[in-house]
Amino acid sequence: MKNFFQKTSTMLAFLLAIAATTQAATEKLRIMTFNIPYGNIKESDGNGQNSWGNRAKALHHYIDSVSPDLLGIQEGVKAELTSILAGTPGYAMVGCARTDGAELGEYTPILYKTSRFLLEKSGNYWLTGTPDRPSMTDGAICIRIATWALFTDKATGARFIYTNTHLDHSNDKVRTSQAKVVKEKMDSLATLFGKKLPQFLTADFNMKRTSSVYNYLLKYKLTTKDMWVSARKRAEKGVDGFSSTPDNEIDFIFAYGSVSCSYAELGNRWTPDGFIMSDHNPVFADVSWTTSVNDNARAAASEARAAADSTFSWKSSRTKLITSAGQFSTDGIESTTSLRSIIDRNTGTYVRSRYSTPLPPNRPHYLQVALDSPQAAFSLQYYKSMDGDAGQDDRWDDVLVYASQDGELWDYVTELSGFSGVQNKTYTANIHMRRPYRHVRFQIMRTPGMLLSNGAPRYSLSELQMYALEPLATCDYAKSGAVAKAVDAIYAQADSIQALANEGAATADDVASLVQATQDLRQARHDLASPIESMVQETAAANTRIYTPDGMRLTTPRKGMNILLRPGGAVTKVMVK
């Protein structure tokens, strides 16, 4: 009997371990920050030993030996960054120069391993009250810029945000002002992409841990942690210079969120053969956090659907999908009103949901439509008279849309809001259900004021019609079989993986397949695009910039020769006819 229980316990532990792998995963990253002064290091021995040409090789070797997943660089200029990318294969770069927002002056770029990460979005801003253009803080010595990026781990689907910058070296007042811009931007990115996403901040901060700016950065807006202070194990290999000891260090790695640090190292700016890579010592940290595989799967599904949806543009056929009141069904309307009122083209008549015999507690009303033929998309037109007893308070305000093949099993489609309270205002929405359905349900979650005794909203409705939608022949989905195939594959995967995630059963492989499907679609669209369309896509997606042959920066391509400058310094010439 004892043996039986031992075996049973062992099997249970095994099954629980398997289940756990579907619930959560530990994301592990190595992040490094390094100020690499441009030009020669002034403390050289006078014979040019520490020129960029000599120290570049040592820097390449050091980066290769540390192998950071992400690297924030300060004081790098175009020539140096081009050299680093060429000398350390496997990395790509995002960022621009501070002086002109293009190539002139210092960058604060982020280098990342292309084999591991998908760059979703990125941007740059200046550390001033006008962050969208090159500018300088009052009292500062230099223009200062920051680069940020949103990444997805291709293997796990884990998402995070990384910011790299360089604060001024003049005084604490200026640095505090710049730190405020950085933290407020981090806060806005959290609002935009999710408060739960980890964020990392690296920089040459030009401050010590005893500085008021240091405490400000830790506590203002998003509360952050110093990874060196948090590290379970540390190594001090730096021997002199700005970062000679942790107490004198001015280069830091901060993290927001439930991030831990297993190891941090203050590297050595000197090589064994006497070359000096920088007047700063590099700093790197091994960080980790637990990420929900199911949350990652839901985020990947949402991102994939958004990419697929963007391939469509629509035209209304003006074919009415509701031709008879018999197509409607509902959980109850007042006996004094009729469903025929919804399609009688008389805005003075209306239907009112049942309220004299209340529904079960907190169960919202719904209005359902049976379609004569399956539809993948439709245009909704809703009209609510504001007159009389059926007035402003019981118009639709928040509605969930569901779809079904058989009228029994329902798939969530979207949520509708923004219904106008203006008299004689028609609400219109194009709804893409992504695959054909025979039944559509509108579930009324909120109205401005009219609540039934059971706590659910009552509603009234003057007119409602659904029109067939067709994809425009000019949209990417219609133009390209490869795009259409990729889109259809995404919808099939996203639906099934979303369902698994909702059941708590998604895996890292599920996430990876969605990420790959999204990349496949982006590649198919890139292959479809004309040179000018491709140029616009790249400019928007990856900090690619467009110039005239004489060096003038363009916001959009123009006729003639266009110079396409990609992250990392690669240049392509594109002729637009």
C-alpha cells in the first residue's frame, strides 16, 4: 500500500509539473549598458593606442563574450555603431542621433538579438518640454535623447519595454528635469501597452547613488529598482575610471515590475593587453520574471488579429441582411411594442425591452439576428429616437457582439461603444467577424440610465439594419493570395489558441506559432508592396528614415531617387516614378 501511494504521489507531482508549464514561464534576459566615447580616449598614452580603430576590436570581443540579449549604448555615433553591428553579428539596432533626429551626433540606441526578439514598436524622444523634436533643456550642456522599444520574445511570447538614454552632466536640477521626462514617458508606455509589462531603463545617468536624482528615478511615476542593488550575486571587475567602484558608478540598469536579478557585473574597461575600451566600465545584469503563458497567448492572439485585420478595407454592397422581423429573436420585449418597428423605416416607432416582468438577476438583454446566408462581415446601422418615453436614458451605450454557426455556441466578436445621444444621429460600425456566421447577437451591457429592478439595463430602439460588406479589390487581402492565406491561418490559430488560453491550457509553442504567423503575414505584405509602399511600411515600423540624394530628410517618399537608411546603417536607393 505504501508503494502505491508513493507511485500515486510521484505521478501527481509529474502531472502538476506538466500543468505548470502551460500556466507560467520564467523569462530570462541579460541586459548591458555601456558608454563608448566617440573618437579617441583622451587618457591614451599619446600614441593613438586608444583610438577607435584600435579599441573597436576589443569592444567587439567583449560584447561577444558577454553576449547580452539587449545592449544600451551611450555616446555612440554612426561610424562606431556601424562598426559594432558589423563586428558582432546577430544584432539589429533601433535609435537615431540626437542633433537632427537622423544621423548627426550621439545616439542612445538599443541593440537586440534578432534571433530571439520581435521588435513590435519603437521610438525616440528628447528630454525636454518638446520631446517630439531636437531640443535642449535650459541649463543643459548638450541635447539629450532617449530611445525606447517594445519587444516580444519569439519563443515565449513575453513582452517588455526597454528605454535607453543619457542624462546631462551639468547639474542635478537639469538631470531631474530630464529624469521626469523619461519616467513620464515610461508611465505613458505602460498605459498604452499594459501596466503589467516589465520595463527596463539603462543610461549613463551622470549621477551617483547618493544623488537626489537617483532617488527621484526610483520613486517618480513607475516605481523602479536598481538591478545592482537587487542582485543576489555581484562581481566587481572594474578597476578605475568613472565606474571604478559601485559607490562611484554612474551607469545603471533599472527595472519596473516583478523583476528579479540573479547576477550583476561591473565589467572592466581595460583589456588584458592594455587597450582601453572606454572611460566607463560596462555594466550588465541577468534579470528574470515570471510571465503567464496564457496571458502571452492572449496578447499574441490580439496582436496577430490586429495584423490580419489591417489587410482589409471594405465597401458596403447596400444589400440588406435583415428583410423580415422574423429574423429577430430576443429574451423579451414589452407586449405593447413590436420587433417589426425596428425595420419599418419609421423613426417614430420603437421596440422596448421587457421590464414589467424582470429577467433573472444581472442578466443583460440581447437582440439576435438570424441571417439568410453566412456572412463574415457586415455594416451595422443603429438609430435611436430620443423623443418621449423612449428617450435618451435607454439608448444603447455599451454592446457586446457575439456570432454563432448554429445559434447554440457563441463566439465573441467585438465590443461597441460611442453611441451618440444626439437627436437624429445614426450610429454606423463596420464589423468584421473574420469567418462566416449565420447568427449575430447584440448583448446590451449598459444604457445611460434605465436599470431594471434586477440590475440589468433596459433599452429601446427605433431602427436597426445590417448591410453586407465586401473587401475592396485594392486591399491587401484581396490582391494577394499569399496575404489571404496568411490571414486565414492567423484567424484559425488565434481563435483556437485564444480558447486554450481562456481555459488555462495554452503553451509556449502556441505563442511561438502565433508570433511566427504574424511575421509571415508581415513578410507577405512586404513582398506585395511596391517599392514606395515598402518604404513607407519600413519607415513606420522600424525607425527607417528617408532622405533625398543631397541629404534632406523626408517625411514621405517623393518622385525621383529616395535614400532609405535602415537601423544599423544599411542604405538602399529606391527610385519612385
